Amino acid sequence: MKRLVVIRSAVSVPTEIQRVEWRTGMPEILDRPQATGAGTELDREVVARVTALVPLIREHAEKSSEERRVVPEVMAALEEAGLLKLLVPRRLGGSETNLRTMMECVAEVGRGDGSTAWAVALLNVCTWFSTTFSDEAQDEVFSTPEAKACGIFSPPLKSEKVDGGYLVSGRWAYSSGSFAATWASLGIGVEGDDPRALALIPSSAWKIEPTWFVAGMKGSGSDTIVVEDHFVPEHRIQRFADMVEGDFRTSHKGDEQNANMAFIPVAAIVLVGAQIGLARHALERTLANLPKKNVAYTCYTNARNSPTHQLGVAEAATRFDQAEMLMRRACADVDGAAAGGVQLDRLTRARVRMDTGIIGELVKDGIDKLMTANGASSFADGNVLSRIWRDSEIAGRHALVMPELGKEAYGRLLLGADEPLTIDI
């Protein structure tokens, strides 16, 4: 027996009612209104531009890791192909693709190199954040064609209210892609019941402190941004709670699909685009090299004939398939609601947050199985599988990718718990 639940969007528009049909506990949003523009379709021409760059990205992957930032040759190629402002509207010089296309682009970059994909994902999503600010702030950020933003949500050491804005000082760690950014969307404290906000701060006001010395994702440039006594005017500030509910300051919510995307689901799901690409690369390498490999201490001269290896590879491939399907469903949910000009309902937002963590788990588990199938040699410094494994292990431990938090939020909403949510969705 199917149970029909009606969920009202927080946005008061004629299309505010969204129907959710339950099938064994898995909600699907139905009957979203049709919309012009990017919609939910994949832009294959844009993705093809990324695929063409995979050999170049792979060629420079090790050097990017050594230099702790994506090398200029690769960044220049990505920028020339229009792959660093995928979610930015055309009026501001961007490609104005939907989330589905952006995620596929990040995954293809990840098939070349995980660190590069991580930087591309964060630069794209943080630059999109900038497009949701006031029109005056957008004009400032995108006054130059090379405009790109990095970003961190955490609050600073100091945020003081002054005439016309806030005086900000602080350190923001793990600012991925900051080496290429011209602006940063950084967490600050503001007056009010909920002090959380994001502020747009130009790169001329901050310096980068090298702090990203880690085992994986070495080339993502996730160093620390340091700001000292910088004045941020009110028009460059958005309250975090408003962004969570899609109440962006931009005046273009009525005519731009991406101005209606769900903030936290997008901020979370982009973090597993690189993971999807790492999975594709790991499986590609395995299928190219493992079949003819000798299985030591057994009667199998080729791994392709070993049931143990057959099962391991099949299980890994299935996990990757599951991760891909969850990613595509999340994109369809976000893009579909945005195309209809409605705020994605809280239950689906919670599920996307949970599925983000599940994708990370699926990819990590699948890569582990492939590493086992390929044997100890796959951990050699010179084996690309070693870098893939390390990148995946680091990527899967981002705070927004932790599956337990997402499961808790989703479960609370499914069961109608008395206590409020402990995380933003």
C-alpha cells in the first residue's frame, strides 16, 4: 500500500506543493513543474571538454601533488575550457550548467586526478555561492573574467560590528583551491539570534599560510587563509540560516535556475564528485592490468580466472554503480526543484546529506576491494592506485561527508523525532 505525503515548500509560490511517494521508505519527488533552461539534463558537450583534458591532468597529477597545488598548465587548460565557473550564470561570464553537469565534470576531472577534481569542485561551488549574494556584491566579484572563489563556513577569531558592515580577522583552514581564487566566501559572526554568516572577501585582503601537509589530496591546495582587520560591507554578507532555506539575496531567483538550488545539499554533494572519478580511475586501471596478473601461491596463472579476484572486482564495481546512482538521484532532486523555482523539501535535503556520506563509503569500500585484488604492489609509491587510495581516504573524511550525521538527520525526519535537527540540511 502506497502512502501519499504532501510536503509544503518554504517558498510561497504557486508551485509550492510537492508530492512525495513512498516506496519501501525511499522518497521520490514527483510532478515537478517543467522549466526552461538547464533543467535536469546532462550537457554532454561540456562534459566532453573535460574528458578531452583527462590525459593532460594525469600527466601532471604527480607534480601537482609534489607542489601541493594544481599546476598552472592544468589550471590554464581548465579555465580556457570554461570549467571553473560551471554554475555561474551567463550574464556573469559563466557556463550556467546545472548541478548534474557540474558533478559529471568534476567526476571526469577526478578520473584524471583526485586533487585536481577536489580543487575544481570547491572553486565551482564557492563561486556559485558568490552568485547568490546581493547584485552589488556579484558585480564586484565578477568585475574581472578570471573571478573565482574558494570558501570555508567556520567562523573567524574576530568579527566586530562597525558602521556599514563588519571588521573581520581570522584564520580559515582547509581553503581548497585558494591558490587560484580571487575571492573567498568565509564564515563570520554577525549580530542576531543566529550569528552565522558568510562574507565575500577579496584575495587582496588575505594571505595564504601553508598548512596542508597530508597523506592524500596533496595537490588540492587546502591551505589556511589569514585575514587581519578587513572591513566587509553589508552588501557582501549573507546570513547562513537564510542561505540554508534558499532565501538568497540575489534578485535573480525568478529567472535563473541555479539561484534556487538548495544550499547545503549542493555544498555537500559536490564533495563526492572527486570520489566518483577516483572510483572510475581505479576500476579502469584494475581492468587494464589485473586480468593477466599471476596469483602467487595458487594454481591460477591469471587473476581473471581466480574466483576470489572475480568476486572482489564485481563487488567493487557494484559499489561504484550504487554510488553513481545515488549521485545522479541527488542531482535530479536538486536540479528538479530549482528548475521549478521551489525550495527542496527538508526530508529530501536530509536524504541528500545522508546519501553524500553513503557515496563516500561506497567508493572507499570499493577501492579497498580493488587494492586487495591488485595486491601489495598497488600500494607502491610509483603505482597510481596508491595515490587514488590515499586521495579517497582523505576525501571520505570531510565533515560534510560523514555518513552518521546525515543518517541521524534523515532518521529524525522520517520518524518525526521530538528533538530538533543537530545539523543544517
